[in-house]
Amino acid sequence: MNTPSSGIEISEQLIRRFDRPGPRYTSYPTADRFMAGFTNESYIRCLQQRAARDRNPPLSIYVHLPFCEKLCYFCACNKVITHDHGRSAEYVRYLDKEMALVALHMGSDRRVAQLHLGGGTPTFLSDAELQWLIDALRRRFDFLPDAELSIEIDPRTVNANTMAMLAGLGFNRTSFGVQDFDLNVQLAVNRVQPLEMVEAAIGASRSAGFISVNIDLIYGLPKQSLDSFNRTLDQVIRLSPDRIALYNYAHLPGRFKAQRLIHESDLPSAEERLQIFLLSTSRLLEAGFVYIGLDHFAKPDDELNKARLSQSLHRNFQGYTTRAECDLLGLGVSAIGKVGNSYSQSVRSINDYYRRLDKGQLAIAGGIELTLDDQLRRQVIMKLMCSGPVCFESINRLYGVDFRHYFAHEISLLEPYQDAGLVEVDGAGIKVTAKGRLFVRAVGMLFDAYIGRPTVSNYSKLI
């Protein structure tokens, strides 16, 4: 199936050939490779090293807000199900304690280009708590005038007043969790939200001045069929968001307790899932969206597509981003950060998080400091994930290696992908072709030195 306007060729044969389980590469090494030996002291040292540098890129901040009133059976996020809204007020106070400790070791350079609130359900917090949180962040950090402030929205928790309040706090981008509009699917995953509710929330966000609206969809959910998801796509295309994230549901009930409430007999077969993906991709492309890479679609005039075309696209734990490679501060339970050549992750338990902060300690559960080989491979994998060319000469100059010699084995593994027209390799570098953009995870895996080593993670399939 060829869609000339997008430059993407969707080949069912190639998908069947190259589809396999693999990481999503929001980092390299991936989070399942983080080690408990990376401690609070390790993280503080990395913050202090950043403070000692003459020039740093601006920061990106992620704040994890874990509270939800209702359990969505498909969810694999770190969450707390509660109706007690007093818990979020306490949590926000501890976030301020964490910010103060982080800022203490960062020096004066705390410019922020991006903020993202995720969860959980960020709008579980009251208006006053959100105001307090944003005020606390602005006290500790210097937000740039053109900073992106984004927030994940559960449409069941907002109205027009909420969206106006969020815009007043400075938020300018939002992402709505839709997943599927079919009532049978919504009942099967315990998340009922009528089309009219989502449409009203999106309309309110636009009226409030949000410059970008994203919709999250998930294929592979219980009770889904090709016909039912086709109807969902009709409605999503009519709503005309600026961006769409189309995720593949990973059913891992052994790891995520909530997923045990899903009846496996209700899940679409692997063949049905593939057909839903093929239908979704072709319909979104025909509707004028551009495939950015790895689940993400955007309108042609969206900043993500402009970054793709200018080869300035980047990737981090929030997905694709238009900003330069920022250091990422993760705040809150289970939040992941990246400072310099290190990654860190906070503890998952709220009680443990509180206990450590009460002792005046950060709450790092683990992380990793990258070796030179890790840094080199990260550069290659992230270039591939963003469909940017891998330039041998620039990497040779940056890392003092001979790329073709250093990666001789990996280049030989690229031959089937070359033969299939997914990548092009010549004396100058490696280029992902238009139809190869569907397979960047598989190509990236060839350069992953950790693949094959034991891990606790079960990776989802590429498609």
C-alpha cells in the first residue's frame, strides 16, 4: 500500500518479515538496564558536574502525578487509585521538597524549555494544587518565554473552566487519553468516556488557547475489531487533533496486576491486531497526517513534522520532541531523568519517597552512568529512531573511532534491511528510507549491545 503524499509505503509482507519484540528506545541504555548501584550520591555528582559546566542546554522537567480515581485495566503506569484528594495535597508538598534538594546541587543555571505533567491523572489535583505546583516550579527554575508546558488529560476530569485555568497557568500543549471510542471496548477496560465528552474537552482546550492537541489511541484492546476501530478512526479524524499517538497494547498481566482484569479471550488475535494497525496507518496518512516515527503522526504544519524534515527531531521519555537534547529532571515517584551522560529513576512507592525526603535525601532507586560505548551507540540509535542520517564522519570526529571498523558486525546485519529497501548504507553513512521509518526499532536493535543479555522486561512487538 503506497501513500505518495506521505512518502510511506506500507508493506504487510515487510511487517510480517521484520516485526519482532524490541525496546521503544526512549533512552539508551533502556530503563530495564538501570542498576541499583546508581545511588543518590551518583545523581548528586551528575547534577554538580552539570553545574560546573560553562554552558548547558536548557532543562526539560517531567513531573509524575500518580493519582487516579478509577482503575483503567490496560494501564501499565505507576499509579495510586484513590478517592481521597487530600493525598495529592500532601504529595505536592513533597514534590517541593524534592525540587529544593535538586536545585541545591544544580547551581544557578536552571533554565527550562519544557515541562510535562504525566500520571496517573494530573487533573486529579485541585485547581489550587496545580497552581501551587506551578508556582513552586517557577520559584525553583527559570522558564524560558517560549517554553512548552504540556499536560496529560483524562477527559472525564475536566470541563471548560479547567482548560481555561490550565491555560492561565501557562500550559500550551495537551494530550487527551482516548484509546478507543467504542462503548464495548471502553466497558472492557473500565474507561467509559463518550465521544461528546472528548469533543467538548478538545473544543475547550482550543478555545482556551492551547496551540497543540494530541490524542492517544491504543490498538489491541479487548473487544476491538477492524470495524469498531475504523469507526473510532472516523471520529478521531473528524476531531482533527494536531498529533496522534497510536500505541500497541502490550498485555503483560504477570507484570501489571490491573491487566489481569482483562479477559484474554476478548483480545483481538495477532492477525486482527496487524490488520487494525495497517488500517489505522493507511487511514491517518490518507487523512493528511504525516508519519513521524514509532506510533506518532502529526499534521504537515506541526512542529514535529518540521523537525523531522529539518533533521532536528529528538527523542526522550515523553516520546518525540522538537527541542534540542535537554537534560531531563524527573520529579515524583518512578520519574526518570537524564543528566549529562547518566540516567536515574526514583523509587516507585510513595511511602518510600516520603520517607527518604523526610530524611533530607533524594529518592533515587537506580540508574546508569554511560560508558563511552553507550554514548556512541546512543547517538546512533537515537539518530535512527528519528529517521535522521547517521553520518560516519561526524561520529568519527566526535568519538575518535572509525565507524565502519567499530560497527563492522552491525553493518553486516543491516544487509537484509538494505535488500528490503528499508535503509541505505554507503561510504558516508546510514539513511533510513521512507518505508523504513516503520521499522526503526528493529534497525536500532542491531546497534544495541545489551540485546541478548538477561532482562526483567518483556518487550512488546514492533507492530
